[in-house]
Amino acid sequence: MDEGGPSLSRRISARRALLLAAPAFLLLAVFLVYPLEGILRESFSREGGIDPIFEDSYYLERGWFTLWQAAVSSLLTLLLAVPLAWLLACHAFPGKRTIEAVLMVPFVLPTIVVAVAFSALVGPSGSANELLMRLPGVDEPPIRILNTVWAILLAHVFYNVAVAARIIATGWRGLDTRVEESAAMLGAGPVARFILVTLPALRNSLLAAGSLVFLFCFTSFGVVLILGGPRFGTLETEIYRESLFLFRLPVAAALAIVQMVVTFAAIAVNSRLQRTTAQRTEARQPSGWSAASALSGAVVIAALLLLTVAPMAALVERSFHGGDGYTLRYYTMLDDNVRGQVLFVAPIEAVRNSVVFAFATAVVALPVGTLAAIGAVRARSSVAEAIIQVPLGVSSVTLGLGFLVTMDAPPLNLRGSPALVVIAHSLIAVPFVARTVAARLRNLDPRLRDAAAMLGAGPFRTFFAVEAPLLKGAIGVAAVLSFATSMGEFGATLLISPARSTTARHSP
């Protein structure tokens, strides 16, 4: 009894803790599992969904291109991320934190903004072509990559290189420097040490970063839709086309099922690799700068800053660029219904809609995700944490398709309701909120809770008096993440947004 008592008490405490995650589980069950079940049911309907995609060469080509462009995008991203990771993990230099922050900007931008920024830079009338056409003998735009696969690959690299570099740098900092030092003592030069010692040791970190980038590129929507044009399409853009234009929901559902199989496999691989990546608590001592390493570092930083800053600078420049020079005319037109249509939403109203949806998403996702994180961490349940992260494996277009299939009958007749947009955004934001809060919660000293309990404080008082102040920073970051997630969401909103609730990403 003495041994069974504490064990039983821990189990009861774990079950009570999991009750905190009940709102998240309910949200997932009603607005994720049920729509996904509807997609599965639709894919096997008598109209046929699964058979055509394996028999028609058109769908097979779309599937092959989706795999191919995601794999090549991942490889190109890693080729640029490794030098950046080397700088971040092995060297200290002035302005390092600022450069890291600038390089992370693309990842928090909506994909539609990234696509439009590249159009503004390398489009036929973009800033780069306009500048080059001022050179003698250049009468036509020399850069012609818009609506080609190169535009898609370049935008994917722009979007993901900093995230991949951070993952690789984390693994790099965890390497035992004594192995590299031993190789140097045996006469191995910097290149030989990297190829024979460092690169094999970074294998898991490279694969973890590559699998995550592959997941993002495999489900890329806005970039492919805008930069690829009608010639290039992925499973994601095909789901959108079959749903909204051809009204063949069974085929769209079948494509969504195939896509989810691949995305969940990528998530499983990434999670396993992340767990096996070496971690060290102490910081790696920065290496000294040689003439060669200083030159290499300067080239890497300049190239990556150019890749990051140039598209955004071009976007800002194009917003002021008119036929007769620079003007503020386009900003003054933000509140105009230039098309004179009843259902047209002026850009400024679309911006207001986006902000309202983002605030509503934060109001829903922040408490739900925070409670889920607390419950899962307190219960020490890896299963609960994995369940909360499931929405990351479902693309936004697939989620929107699930809502189209299932949310059209009582008691969940929400099709056309702005509430459905908030629910979709919240589903996408909750995993980010939970992951952010859980990471901070695990780092709290458990003795603080024990001391509060010994002083007679109950669980609620302990949380609000001791833990909540320490979690304030993480909760603030989670709130910003949920707001940014809503502002940047594109695929699901495009399928389910009511006409008068158009957001800034969809305003004509």
C-alpha cells in the first residue's frame, strides 16, 4: 500500500491535469477530426475520388512535381543554411543578433506577401528588371523567371533558410569540439575536417532541418499559386482548383488524403530526428577569425541579407511607384471601391477584417493552447502533446476543404459564417501557442511549486502566484504568434471566407 498510494495519487493528479487540455481536445475533435473524417468519406464516395488520381497522368504529374519541387527546395535551402549555421554556431561578431532577427523576418511573413514581394522584384516590370533595363543595349527585361520553377524554388529558399540554419546551428553547438581538435592535430585542414568530421556529426540536424523545410514546401500554396502560374501546380493548388472551380469534391478529398499521408510521415521523421539531435547546455566557445573565414563570413552575410532584404525592399518601392514617378496615390486609394461592385471589399476594410480575425484568433487560441500545454506537461503525457500538434500536419487548404465538406448542416451549419474563419485560424495557432508555453514551463524549477504547496497554497493559487509571472514572457510570445498566424493564413481563408469578410490577403 505504501508503494501503491503515491503511484495512484500521481495517476489521479495526471488525469486531473489532462482535464486542462479538454478544450483543446474538444476543438480538435469537432473542427479537425470531424472535417478530416468527412474528407475521407468524400474521397471514397460513389462519384469516385481515389481511382482517378492514380489512373490519370495529370494528377500523377502534379504529385511528382509536388515531391520534386519540395525536395529540390529543401536541398537548395540546406546549401545556403549550412554556411549561415556555421556563422551562428561557431563565431561571434558585432550585430549578430540584429542579423539573426532580420533573417528570420521572411518566416513570419504571410506566404502571399513573399510571393508578391518576389513578383515586385523579378517580375517583368519589377524593380530588378527596371534597373537592368537602364543599362545600354538592354531593351527587354533580362530576368524572366516569373511563372517558372526557379521563381518557386527561390521563394522557398527565401522563406525557409533562416529556420533551417537555426536547427543546424543548434546541432552544431552540441558537437564535441575535441573531435575536431584531434583531426586538426593529425593534419586535417578546415575543409577536410568539415567533410570528414563535422558533416557526418551533423547528419541528424541536417535531416531534421531538411524534413521540416520539405514539409513547408510540400504544402506551399500562395508561392506556387502566384509565382508558378497555371503551368505549375502542386497537390495543394490542385485541391484548391478542384474544390473552388471544378466543384469535384471527391477528387479534391482524395488528393488531400494523399497529401496528408506524406505530411504526417514528414512530421514523424522530423520529430524523431529532433529528439536524437545532440543538445548541450553550455555554449560553444566562438572560434577565432582567420582572413579566409572572415572573408567567407562576409560573403555569406551579404548574400543572405541581399536574398532577404531585396524582395521586401522591392515590395515597398513598388507600392510608391507610379507611371509618372513615385506617388502616394495607391495609399489614398485603399478605401476606394474602384470596381464599383456590391461584394467588393475595399483594401482598408480587408485590413480591418484581418486585424479583427487576428485578435479573435488570439482570444481563442491563447487560453486553449496555454491550458493544453499546462495539462500535457503536468501529466507528463507525450501522447497528449503529440495530439495537440496534429494540426501542423494538415495543410490550410485541406482544412478549408474539410469545412466545405462538413460544415453545411445543423448543428454545425457554419459555412459562410465569419466564425468559421476564426475557428480555422485558431486550429492552426493552438499548436504554436502550446509548444511555446510548454517549452518555458518545462524550464521552470519544480521546487518552486513544491515550496508553494508546503506553504499551503493550492494548485490554482500556486499557478497564478508563482508560475504565471514566470510564464508571462512565453505567453506574450504565444499571443504574438497566434496573431501573426492569423494575419498570415491564406489557404483555408480563401476557401471559407464570406465575401464581406475578405481579408487583406484576398482583397483584389
